[in-house]
Amino acid sequence: MYYVYILKLSNDDYYVGRTDDLKRRIHEHLSGTERTTKRYLPCKLITYISFESRDKSFKFEKYLKTGSGLAFRKRHFV
């Protein structure tokens, strides 16, 4: 399985990521070992979506980072 996830950061911004090992990846973010989010601790997992296809997870992550994807995130997840 492949996962796309959204974290809420301490600065009230959001981080969108993708992984094939959700538990490991979230632990990296929450423990401060992930350089992209360690300055914004504490952070909180808002949601995650699972995909059977790596390609579909990549496309959905990319979409969530676009303008219309931002609107979609705000409407459905945050």
C-alpha cells in the first residue's frame, strides 16, 4: 500500500507527504528526525489516504499541492 498524508504544523501550515510505510514516516515527523518538519513541532496527523498504486498516490499528492488541491484539502480535511 501507498499513503498520502497531511500533517498540521505548529505554525498552522500543513505538510502533504507520500510514503509506503506510514507508521515509520509519521514517527520520523513526530520525533523531529525529518528535516522538513522538525522546525514546526509539534505536528499532528490530520488524515491519510491509502492507494494500491504508487502512481495514483504520487498523482494525488501532487494534486493536493496545487491551488485546486489546496481548496479540496480545506473543504474536506481541515
